[in-house]
Amino acid sequence: MSSIIMILITLVQGYTFLMFVWVVLSWIPDLRYSKFYRFLDGLCLPYLEPFRRIIPPINGIDISPILGFFVLQLITTLLGRLL
């Protein structure tokens, strides 16, 4: 059981890292057209869409990744407590 939880924690942390890379790359306009960015876009946008419905972008600033990071951290913490 604990090995399954460790795998889940690793997957959530990996997704958190990918989302962080996506956020950083979104600040660099030239990289938005790269294949890697579009790949990350396809992974991150479906997860962030519910958060964007709760708090839409304000003056072009999207704070939905902050909520997304918070939820991922909460999931990691809860899974860690199951160990």
C-alpha cells in the first residue's frame, strides 16, 4: 500500500514540476510556439480550467495556477499522511 502512495506522490510532484515549467515558459513569448510548450499546454490547461471558472484572469493576469499549485500541494500532503 505504501509503495502505491509513494508512486502517487511522485506523480503529483512531477505534474507540479511540469506545471511550474509551463508557467515559466508562458512568460517568454517566443517559447509559446514551441512543441514542448504546446505539449505542456495540453497537460496543464484541462487541469486549470475549473480554477479559471472560479477566478477568471484579472487584467490579463491568470492566477489559476496558484490555486492549482495549492490543490496539488494539498493532495501531496494528504497522501503523505496516509503513509
